[in-house]
Amino acid sequence: MPFHSKPRRLGCDSKTPLTYQNGLLLKLDNRSVSYCTFNTIIRGENDDNKFSFVGSTNFTQSFNVTSEFIRVKCFDKTGSHLYSNLHAFTPRNLTREKHLHKLMENHKHENKPAEILNVLMIGIDSLSRLNHIRSMPKTRHFLLRNLSAVDLQGYNKVAKNTYVNMTPLLTGNFVAVENEKRGITNEKGPFDKYHLIWKNFSSHGYTTMMSEDAPNIATFNYQKKGFAKPPTHHYLRPFSLSIDKVSGVSWKSSRCVSNRSETKLVLDYAKDFVKTYKDLPYFAWSFISRMTHDDPKNAAYIDDDYFEFLKDVQKEGLLNNTILFFISDHGVRYGDILKTEIGQKELRMPLMNIVFPTWFRRKYPAVYGNVVQNANKLTSPFDIHETLKDILYFSGTPRKVVNTDKAGISLFDPIPGSRTCSQASIVPHYCVCESEEIPIDDQLSNKSITFLVEQINLKISKHSMCAKRILKSVRYVKGYRSLGHAAITLIKSYIILTPDNAEYEATVEHDIRKPGFRLGGAISRANRYGNTADCINISNLRPFCYC
């Protein structure tokens, strides 16, 4: 099976650490060292891409840490450097907690939620539901058998990459709509004005956390500015930035940090957070990218890390009052798998599992029953956003009537089985259902390809540094008729253009009642383009430009 990889280990644990942590306690194995120092890692002033080391304190034994992030260096009796490591902690802030407590009391008084439920969102980049089945069997088995996770089998992405799929999930709006609503005119951000769902939770008394690895490709930072101010109460990014910068700490292309995989490190941070706030309301978001972003088969390397994380949080009772979302943004976006029919489906159908406390399932059978029934319905990130709002303002009772014309429907409510992609705000190019394949004649096929190439060149026409694209070959052209729209033909194609054998896939719509064509969604680049677009810094044009 060319797209399958057996479970395997990364091998980070072959190194023995001299420092390790237990809660806020930093433990030191001082048998081979003379002394150690630690520096605090702090975020740059109003800058999401800068950090610095401040202070320098010597220590020779274990101690309780009060900082969030530290760098440790250890030395022998001659003063020679022996060892370096990085550690992340989640210390409580009592002043903040006092303020949040007041907000929570107001929330209970004004909104009268039936339950106060925590939210824990654990994400893996570029992981389709099917690849989760293939590559992470231990994690999947534990989710379904031990945690009784609801597996959304009809979960459909709504846009191209991480940022444009997670923005609808976190804000309830497409990127363009959210930018317009918040008065953001620079596509690179910063995004402090975004109405991210954790702001709703924070303003009602929840402690919030955001953690990601691979800072160069993080959700709001890839070719963007991220946030001027920390978006959550606990924010791992300054620590993540330091991983790539500290000599002697990271190895295997930053996939290992001392004796831990970077994945395990971020998951440990999430686990420490939920342990710290197990008796207080919280909203936690953790999204991990480096291992799976470039190669879907690498998911096999991290199966153990996620399995151990889930096993630990269950064993320690950390999910007793928490709804866990185990998620992805989309399937793999590049590579040979996209040349297959199943690869095209996987690209559009990411993983979405949801775990509820056992008591919740018994106490609210109508709500939970709807979630189970909706597992086989067409769902999207917009529906997850509506569900998160329903968790915050939990009523305990499903709505009797849902608005099918609204992009998002809460999973707590009954989603109609007849729901269409159009009703769910999923454009034809990303929709995996509703269409029947039909034959198309060569004339219509050729005209649609010509239109598609013209659209690609139109995107870069105002940028003279970008070479004009010319059709080299067509991998396939397929015709579909959208159910309920007999007059509209959807033409899905995969083409290769010169220079640089650029591969694109797109859906073009043709309405027999009207002349011409129109795009049925975004044009997707299907192979990597590396540094070939470095002459242009407009992110949405880079896939089309060849310098």
C-alpha cells in the first residue's frame, strides 16, 4: 500500500535528560554536573515572531518554577557546557483567576447555563479521517472504544488550507467575511480583532490556552503576522519559536526536543494545562503540524504520543467535565495520493472526533443522541463553531427547529439528512457528495480547460515578475451534475502547466442556460512549489507565480 505506513518510533527518547518536570517542579539529576543556569523565555513586545531570554539564575538542585518558559544550561566542574534543554509550564495567576471568577458568576446569573463544561481541542495538521484509520490505529481504537468518541463520517472542509478552514471553525465566518466585519484590510494581519471563539469563553470566566508547534507554519502565522498581543491567557508560541533557535536542544529537523518528540512536548503542555485548571473552567486549543504537514505517512510516528496522551488524561480523570474535540483541518494537500480518486476525497474530509463525559451522555440523551445521528450527516467547520457556542450557553435541550439556510447548525440539534453542500456553505470544488458523474464532450472539456488556464494567468497578470503559465498536459477531466441543479455541469479537472510542471486541480461550473464558465471554488495547487515564488510576497498568489 503506497500511502500506508506501519506504526514506528521517532527515537527521540534515545537521549537521557538531566532535567525533567513534574507540574511546576523542575527536577535535576545533578550527579554529573557542577551547576546549571536557567533563563526565562519571554515574548517580544507586540510581536508574534520575536522572543528573548532574560535573566540568568544558577541552581544545583530541583526547584519550583514560577516562569512559563525557561531555557536550562548545565556545566561540569571545568565550566564546560554539558547540556541544554527547554521547559514549558502553566503557572496559575491568582489575580487573573479572581477576575475570571467574577465573570463566571455573572455568566451563571445572566445566562443560566445548565452545565459549565470545559473544551479541549486537540488538532493534527493534514490528517484525513481515512489516514487516521490507516496510520494511527492505537489512537483511533482508544478514542472509539475507551472514550466512546463520536466519529463524524460526513465532515467536509470548506476551504483550502489550515488558516481558511480554522477561521470558520473559530469565528463562524469565512476569512473574507471576518476581515470585513473586523475592519482588517491587510491579509497578513495581525488578527487581534478576530472574534475567535475562545474570546467568548474568556469573557465569561474561562481560562484559555493556545499551543502550536512549527511556528513558521502556525495557523495565523504562515506568511502572516499572527497577533500583536497574546490571544489567550496561556500562549506557547514564544517557547515554540525558541526550539528552532537554541543550539543543541532540537534535532531530527526539530522533530525532537532533547529526549521528547516535539509532538509529545506540545501534548505534555496541553496535559499540564488541563491538570492545572482541572477544577476551573477552561478552553484549550492545541494544534500540531510539523510531523504530518509534509507527509501523511508520518502520522505513524506520532500514534504512540497521542495514544499515551489520551490514556493519561482519561486515567487522571481530566475529561470528567470536558468535551474533547480531536480534529484536523483537511487531508494531505500535495503528493501522488491526489492523483487518485480516494486521495481527492481524503483531501476534503478531515478527521473530526468528539468525546463527551459518560455522565453527560446519560443526563442529556436527546442532545447526545443528535450528535450521534449527525455523525452520518454532512457537517463542516461552521457546525463545530455553532456547537462550541452551544457548549458555552448550554441549555440541555435541543432546538426543535433548525435554520437550514444558515451555514452552521449545532451538532446538538438535528441536522437534516437532505442537507446540501450549498446549504452548508461548501462550494462545489470541495463538496464530496450530491453529484453524479456524467459524460462531457471534448468541446466542452477543452473550453473549460482553456477557461481554467486563463483564470490562473489572470491572477498573476498584474505582476510582471511571474511567468505566464502554459498548458502542458491534462491528467483528467470529469463531468458531474449537481443533484437538484440539472442545468449545471460541474467539470473537475487536474492540469499540468509550464514552467516548472505546476499541477492544479479545480472545479469549473457550466450552466447551459448561460454562456461561459465560472469557478466552483478556489483553484488548488497540487504539488509543492518550494522557492519558485519567492519574488512575490502575496500569499494567495504564490501557488500561481513562477519567478
